[in-house]
Amino acid sequence: MNKPKWNKDYKAPSSWDEMFFGSSNGVGILPTPNSGFRTLHPEIDSKACIKCMMCWVFCPEGCIDKSGDHLEIDMDYCKGCGICAAECPKNCIKMIKDGDTE
């Protein structure tokens, strides 16, 4: 994917005056991958996927990559909301607890 990656040199603000809010947040500032609050992540069964692109259309973070032979999710941007799994008509996207693998 052609999105900026998280900034490893990021330093947390020391006061309210240094904090970014809303649209004032600069482009490319992602302090940690997925901001550290995700508890679930999606996994796509590529064999079952019919590439209807419903997950891609509804993903609020735009983190589903459709450029390759199969769909991929950029976990640096995925927030674990589960909208992609809810919209999948073939149920080939499962939400997995972070740290677990199937």
C-alpha cells in the first residue's frame, strides 16, 4: 500500500499546547501502528473471497488493498471495527482476537 507508515521517532506531546486535534493533525503522523487500541483484527479467507469489494467500499479507514491477486489489510491502519466482516456477503472475513492466529 502507498500510505505513510508510522513514525518511529514520534515523541508524545508534553502539554495540551503540543497536541494535535482533528484536522490540524499533520499528514503522516501515526504515533504507533493502529494507535494501540485494537483488540480484534480481520483475516480474509482468500480462497472463499469472490472479490465483490464490499469490504473495500465500507472500510472507514481505507486499509484494504485491492492491488494484488487477493485482498490484503494494512494492519498499521486497521482499527478492528469489524465493518468489513459484517459487510462480507460470503462471510469470508473473520474477526480474530489480537495475538491469536487461526
